[in-house]
Amino acid sequence: MQWNLIRIRKEHKETQSELAKLLDISTEGYRFKENGKNQFKSDEMFLIAEHYGLGISEIFLPSEYANRKQTA
């Protein structure tokens, strides 16, 4: 899962559907990517980073870490 992205999206009070519209993909497609079932394309990562005014590395975890449960 993309834990940083989920946290940032919720902090901005945005839904998965709103981010899906930004990327011009289905809500289900977005959900699969956020949950780590599919990978974000590089252009999608750039769009999201620009949307939030952050660097890609501040939002997206490498795939080797993305599917691990975040611990406190």
C-alpha cells in the first residue's frame, strides 16, 4: 500500500474518486494502485506530486516497501 499517499490524500480531505479524476482513470483503477495491487505510472506520480506540491519521493514508497503494513 502507498501509506504516504493515503495519509496525504486524507489530510487534504480528498477521495479516491477525486484523485482518479485527476489521473483520468477509474476509481477502481486508482484504488488498486493506492492499495499496491497495480503500480502507478511515472506520469501519474508526477501529476500527484505536482497536485500536492511535494516531491515524488515524499509521497511514493518503493515497491519493496509499499506492501508492508506501516508500524507506529
